[in-house]
Amino acid sequence: MKPLRALYDWVLHWAATPYGAVALFVLALSEASFFPVPPDVLLLAVCLARPRRSLHYALLCTTGSVLGGMIGYGIGWGVWEMLSGFFFAYVPGFTPEVFQRVADLYQEWDFWAVSLAGLTPIPYKVFTIAAGASDLNFPTFVLASFLSRGLRFGIEGWLILRFGPPMAGFIDRYFNWLTLLFAVLLVGGFVVLRYLV
């Protein structure tokens, strides 16, 4: 855990530099295709540094993440067979079993699988690369990515704008539970719509 914690701290240190916004964009882009630290930690830090720009940072993070997802899609679509051994060996969250489960999800749920991954703490990179390897419809993938990542980062930015530092501590402490709860509510809403409407 020490190397991962050191990486986490290194990511956070960018918030205190003039390059925080650039670092946020690059982190969001790289996390969607290979980097292990989610951009939320830096997003919260830069939002706290300049709360009035929170929604701007959320949009920047969303844009970087969606573009990174496109890179992940390209990896899966074009060079997955060549790089799969590297990802399975060195990228946290990647195992052959998880990758196959995600690929199977795309056979039935395509848009919803990407949307759920974009909202939750599930490693998004697994879904972006699996989408390319599964030849998921690209416009569907981009739309689902933009909506889910935008919703996730937009909510975080709005909460900082509205409630300030106390909300950042709350989000950081309960992030996994909050996103899981939100995902359950979202999926539950779609199930209700599907069977009652």
C-alpha cells in the first residue's frame, strides 16, 4: 500500500501548484486508460482551493476523463492482444476474470454498463478498454461516458461550491459508499421505469 499512498500524495501535491488545472486534466485523461489513482482526489483539492471555479474544474475533469476513455477504447479496439499481458500484470484493477465479466456485460447492457462504471469506484479503465475490445458502438460509449462522468464530477464540484470544506471531508471519507448508493438508486430507477412505464 505504501507505493500507492505515495502516488496518491504526489497527485494531491499538484493542487498547491499553479499547474493544478492542467494536472487535473492529465490525471483524468490517464486514469480512464491506465493510471491507478482516480481524479476525484485532485478535483476535490483544486475545488477547495478555488470554490467558485468548482464547476469549471468538474467540466475540465469530465472532458479529460472522456478523452482518456476514448484512448482506452482505442487500446482495446486496436492493440489489446499485444498489450493485455502488461495490463494484467501491472495495472491495478485488471485481471483476466474481471475483464471477461465486463466484456460479457456489454453483450446485453452496453450503454448502462458504461454509465454504471462512470459513476462508481469500479476501475473505469477496465470498462473503457473492454468497450474497445468488445467493439461496443463508439457513439454509445462516448455518450454514456460523458453523461456518467459529467454527473459524477459535476455533483462533486457542485457540493464543494454549495457547502465548502466540510463537504470535501465528507465526500473523501465516504466516497465509495456514496457512489455505490447513488449507483443503486440510479439502477433502481431504471428498473422501476422499465417495469412500470
